[in-house]
Amino acid sequence: MSKWDRRRVMKGMVKGVGVTVALPFLDYFLNGNGTALASGAPMPERFGTWGYGLGGTRKLFVPQQTGPNYDLPEELASWAPIRDDVNLFTNGHAIRDASPNGNHFTGWVVSRTGIAPESGSGPSETIDLTVAKQIGGATRFTNLTATATADARDTYSYYNASTPNAPEWSPLAFYQRLFGLDFQNPNADEFQQDPRVIARRSVLSGIMDQERSLMETVGVADRERLDQYFTGLRQLERQFEQRLTKPEPIASCMPPGEAPVDVAMDQSTDSIKLRHQMMAELMAMAVACDQTRVFNMTYSAAFSSTIKPGYEKPHHTCTHEEPVDEALGYQLNASYFTRRAMESWVDFVEVFKKIPEGDGTLLDNVLILGTTDVGNARTHSIDGMSVFLAGRAGGKVKSGNHIDLNGGSVAQVGYTALRLMGVDTPSWGTLSNECSEVISDVLV
Amino acid sequence: MSLDMGRSTPRFKQCFTSAFHRAVMGLLALCALTGCSPSDPEPTSSGTQLLTKLITAEQYSNSLAYIFGPSIDTQVQFTPIVRNEGLLANSLATAGVSVGQVQTIQGIAATVASQVMDIEQRQYLVACRPESIDGPDEACATQFVSKVGRLLFRRALIDDEIAVFVEQASAAAEELAGEELNGEELDGFYAGLEVVLEGLLIHPEVLFIIESAEPDPSNPEQLRLDGYSLASRLSFFLWNASPDDELLAAAESGELLTRDGIERAVDRMLESPRLVDGMRAFFDDMFVFNEIKTLVKDATIYPGFTTVTALDAQEQTLRTIIDHTLNKDKDYRDLFTSRSTFMSPALAIVYGVPAQPGWASYTFAEDSPRAGLLTQVSFLALTSHPGRSSVTLRGMALREQFLCQTVPQPPPGIDFSVLTNPDANYPTQRQRVAAHLETPSCAGCHRITDPIGLSLEQFDGAGGYRLTENEATIDATGALDGFEFDGAIGLGEALRQNPELPRCLVQRVYSYATGGPPEIEARPTLNYFNEEFAAQGYQLRNLLRTIVLSKAFSLIQNSPSEERLLAAASSD
């Protein structure tokens, strides 16, 4: 199985961009102290999310100590190389008030919207898309969304209850979308303009002229759906415009020169890890190349169907049915799945950390919110939940702390992230999840 | 107007046409005055809602294949939508299009347009020849835009609309003539038309099926679908594609809105081979085959089950259904007991039968443990985990998919630790799921699912036959709504006898046809369809005919947003 051959890709990278690949961020791109672009504009801020299913085993997951240099319990042992880059929040609640507890749903929805969903109702706009409205407009993609599960339904990003933000699930298709024919390498010597783009834009504007008359033919709810479609067209128009201008060079942008080969469709932890790694690398490079400033990755769905080959119970079934090991006092296989998920979270953070940017790394200029759907895997409780926040958001965040939320709403972390990303809202969430104060422990 | 007339043979009609017409016209006149319908067995219905539906990827692709021919590659994937009351189709009227989706569709549109304008293809696909390929040609562009636009928009374009697109094509032709792209010089005329075609392919009226209504002349207080919208409803339902040229012509001339006209159109559609596309799409939705795309098994536990097996399992069931219901016009209920099916080499491995190359018809022997759709790999494998079977998933799927019942979700906040069996070494599923029935909060639902699933336990998680699990003999006794039996054959027979089985099909077909779950007011209409279905021997084609020719199918409810249509009509 030939998969993601790093050497081949590196070779491809060099071939792809020719001579302009050099040391990260050449001086001429930057101001004197490496914190901003030469034009005076600060480094762009970027926001991402990462999601996985089924929390963990509380006693193996929650560190004893709070604050910096916290201990790493067994299920978080893999975090060692990134512990200081991540703020870990534990003991948060997804407070449902009068709403029902939607299994595998309420937990992540509160973490990402601040609102406990009503019965039969989908999530409202998730945090990534709220942030995208603030910072996503200037790039080729307003946001990028991918899943490592090979299932296009596995997303934690929603425009509204009836419009999920569908993820890319094939590394090859993701590569083609990002770095295929339409990609304009900011560091290319030559800038080639597709002569058809101007004509396309003019046809598009003709279609958009019909917005008003079309709106009159439908009812209120359908008007919202059409409006959303026209928003898509406006973003398309922006993309066309961008393709008419030569992009500014970006030293840290080193796109892969060769398309990846897709991984087998199966749900084994190994295939998912590999698919996750491939898509994470593509995603981080797309961020480095300023193709998007908002990104989402699904490692596993809330009803995680990840399997351990040869073991008959997939992750979710396992949390219900596996007996607690009498000697160890926990579910051995359920914990196996959590550990694999945490290893991929580490992979995700490290991908950003490995890309140099300015006088630091890309991770310094991003903020990544990691969420799950339950606290303790075996009981599926939506209290005692964890939330992660990786990166330093352009120097605004102090990372490397373990913070006990003391039973407060998990939405506090989301609200803090929103404010850090410049979304100037006095509060976020509803009822008991409504938050109006940022968690100051993580601010510089 | 009598539906019996609808069932009359062409010859009968020929003999009695004029007498019949006179009688009908008289009846019509009488009914217009009194609002009565003395001989109509269909109960009064206010119809369904006027919808704006998102086109599906398959419908988009099928429509393009009709317009441009099957050689155009339209690899289309749209955002998956959620299942609502048993069908994905019920969500098309509420699903939105995300920003990312618009970008994806633009990419598809660009690929399709460039194939159509390819130097080979355009000889056939652009019917006229421009005076010069280097510049604009309004006449030829007008011809192309009006022809293709009509098929894509499912209505004739008005002159102003055509003029805008032609103007854009001309402007682009001038701009692009002689420009270079990837080292090749562009032909102005075709390059201009290509950009316009791209625009047409992402047009909101192509991606959204926007229904519109008009007052019903026989009852001006009541709305009905207009001709074009009726054509689209018929065509997306029966063919899973946009209306063809002939159907659009019937809509344009007004013929489709006459009794004879719609009967002619419907009979043509029901006899067309394209009906297979439509019904495959319907059963694909009803049988939850969207899950096949992601169906994988643990290769260490079921090494014989591959991606090919999953796709073939879906194909086997669809072939079985189409052959049974459309080719042989057999009783729908017999699908659950029939031993006739089709076999492929990949499936032969799982079924343990001799393999032949390609697809071949296959009949399970009388003493085989397999008969009916419940014993096919598609159902058995989809309702299992990657590494083992699931009695609960199987029972739940049978109730939800074939009997239109809703099995509630597990109650919130259960402490699942009570379910954790201290001894994980129970050899069979029967012993493992016994815990469900011991816990009152679980027993309520598991009692209606597990006894069904237990009777299918002689089929493993990949659909293979077995007599033992972990060396213990499997007890395959089970029960369904008062019937008790031993094994899958008995379950199939019990399901076939269940009066909810055909009623569920009727409900699903009607929802699928009209775009949403039936409202409570539709109950009398559904009862009428059920009676007709039974009277006609549970034959699918007859059911389709009854539904599409019913008033309920084409009448539109007067809701506040549609009142304006009536108001506008009365002020004319």
C-alpha cells in the first residue's frame, strides 16, 4: 500500500515551487521583529476545530494538577510533546436545562453553539462558521472541513439545523480541491491568469441579478435557503476575483507536489490515523498558504464506529458492552480507542507546529478548539466533559494550562475562543450555557 | 371524474371515446356548479404543499445524461442530507446548500461544460454551426441556450432571459477569441458558450426545483400545480430525472393539465425503461442504501466481505425488487418470501453458492434457509456491526423501514453500567441481549425489536449463514406482532402477512412522490390508495398510476404564502 510518502511529497514540493522555496519567511516578507508582514498587516489569525467521539475514562483522562506543567494521565500520555501548546479544560458540563439529552449530540452541540438543542432539532450555526464570518471572507475558502472517517456525514460544523457543512473525506479529493488546477501558488514565479475567469464572473453576476425576482416566488423559509445559496455565489465571485490578481508571496507555503493515494475505506484505527494525518497535513498547508483561515477536522463521529481489527465491538458499542476489568477498574478496549484518538489529536497539533511562520510556527498564530460529545465514555454523561484549546492565537493566548471548569458550562471555552478571534459579542449561548466572561487564565 | 376510466384499456377508450367525453363533459359541468363528484372514489383532498426542493446528485446527473448523452462524465456528489420519517427525499424541501457545496457544484459545472464544448462532442451537442468559430454568433447561441436552457430549467426560457445569456456568450466570445489556455488557443464562439453553460448549470432554478401553483379552473378557490411543476413532480418521481422534451411539450401546450393528457403522459412514463431508474432511486432511499457507501466489515472477522460485496449486495436487492415488481408485476408482499434473486461472484462467496461470471438469476432451493429480502446480504450486513450481528439494529430496521413504525431512541441519562454484563463470555446474542429485557427502562423498546432480530441470528454480521455462535447452537426462535416462528423463513412469512407492510409502502411512495411526510389530513387519501393497492393485487405499477393520477398528487394546499396566487388570479 503506497500511501503518503513524505520523501516523495517533499521532492514534489521542491519541484512544484521551484526556486522560491527557501528558508521560512524570508526577511523581505516580514517587519523587523517577525511578528507581522512587511505591509504592516499583522499575521492573519486562524481558527480551527477538531472533534472526536466518546470522551474518555475519567480517572485515566483528567489530570490531578491544575495550572501549568500538569500531569498527563494514561489516556493523555501521548500529549507530552504538545502539552505546553494546549490548554486543557476539564469538568465542564453541557447544561441541557429543559431540553432532552440527545445521546451523542447535546454534548458537542453545547460545546460548539452554546445552545442545548431541542428535541428533534439540529444544531444552530456552529462556532467555526460564526468565526468564519469574522475572519474567513478574505481567502479562497471561507472554511475547510474534513473527516478522517471516510463518511461525508461526519461533521461537527453546521450552517444551521438543516445545512451541515459537509466534510471532504478523501485525501485525494481534498488535495485536488486545495492544490489542484485552481490553486495559485503564491510563490510561483509566473502568474498565469485563466482568461475565462472574467467571463465567468460576468455570467455569475448575471445570475445574482435574479436574486430578488426569484426570492419573490418562494415562501419565507425557502427564501432563507435561497439566500444561503446566493451567499455561496458571492463567495464564488470573490474566488474568481482572487484568481485575477497575483497573490502575495508566502514563505511558509510549500504545497505538496504530488497527489496522495487514498487509504482503504475501512474504519480501523490504523486507517483512520493515516487518513487523519494525510488530511491534517493538507489542511495545515492550506492554512499556511492562506487558502483559508477557518478549518475543521473530524477524527471520529460522536457515535464513533472506529474498530480495533479482530475485536468485534466498534468503539461506541464497546463503551456500552465491555465489562469493566476487575483488576484495573476500567474498560480496557474503550480506553484503547480513546488513546488512539488522543494520539491523532497530537498529530493534528504537531502538523501546525512543524510549519514555521514568522519567528515561530503556524501554531503560534492559530487557535484550535477540540471537543467531544460525552464526559465519561461508559456512562455517556454530559457532565465532566473536556474541551481543548491549542495554539496561541497570534500571541494572545497563554498555553499549557489545565483548567478545572468546576461544573460550569463547556460553552465558556467557546465564548473565550470567539472573543479571541475578534467576534465582538457580549455573550454566547442560551439559558444556563449563556456565557459573557472569557476564561482569563488563558489570556496573556 | 372516475378513476375507473383511468384503468380502461386503450381499445375500450377508442370505442367509447365520444360517448364518454359527452358524459364526462356533462358531469364536469354539473360538478362545476355543485362541487360534487358523485362517481369519484378518491376522497376529497386539499393536496400537498408547494415545495422548493433541492435536486439530488443523482437527479442532476441523470438529467445531464438525458440532455447531453451518457458519454458526458458527471461524477457528482452532493452534501448528504438527513433522513426524515424514513426517507432522505423528505428532507429535500428543507435542505440548504452550503458555501462549500456551491463551490463543488461550480467545479462540476465547469467539467461538464468543457466536455460538451470539446471539439469532438460539440459536433453533436451543439446542433447549429456558428458562422465563425472565432467570434460571436447570436443565432446559434440563441438556439443552444433556448434548447438546453428549457431542458435544464424544466420550462421554456422567456425571450429576455435568453437575450441575457446570449449577450454574455457573445461578449465572452469576443473576449476569449485567440486567448491562450494551457498552451492552446481558445475558439471564441465555443469558449463563450462554455462559460454560459457553466452558469446555467449552477443556476438556482436548476439546483432547486421550485414548484409553482395556479388556481384550479374546476374549483377556483383551490390551487393546483401548474403544468411545468406537474411535469417536474411526475418526472423526478417516476424517472428520477428532469422532464424530457415530450413531457415539457405536454406541459407547454396545456395538454398535461387535461385528464386525457396526463393519462397519456403517465402511461408513457410507466411503460418507459426509465421507470427503472426512478424506482431504483425510490427503493434505494426506502431501504437506506445510502449507508452502503460506508458499509465496511472488519477484515479479520469477515475476510470474504469487501467493498465489492457491499455494492453487489445493494445491486442484488435492487435487481430483485425491479424484476419482481416491474418486470413480472408481482405482489409487493411476496418480495419478503420469494426465493428468486440474482447472484454475482462476490456475493456467491458470502452465500456459499457456485459462482458464475457477471450477474445471473438465481433461485434458492426449497430447503435453503434463505427466502425474501430479509435474508439478503444487503439487509443483514447493513443492520450489523463491523464485527458481529445486531439483533436490535435488525429488529429496529424491520419496523422502521418496512412497517413505517418509529422505535424510540434510548432514554436519556441511562446509566449504562447496569447493562454491563459481568460475564462477557456469553456465547450467543440471545444471552447477551437478555439484559435489555431485565431492565424496565430498556425492555419497552427492546421487546419490540430484539425478538425480530433473534430470528435472524443464523446470519452473521456479513450475512453469511451459520448454525452456531462461539460453538453454541443458535436458537433462532422469534416473534413479530403475535406471530411466533423459528428462523428467518418464518419471519419473512409473518412480515408478508402483516397488514402494515403494504400500507407502509403506500405511505413511503406517496411521501416520496410529493416531497414530504404525509400530514394527518392525508389519512383518507392514504386509505384510498391502500384499498386500490389491495384491489389491484399489490402491483407497484398500478399503485404508481393511482397515486400520480390522483387529485391529491397535483392539488396544492392554500397556505398563507399561496393565498397571493389566488388573490392575483382573481384580480386578473
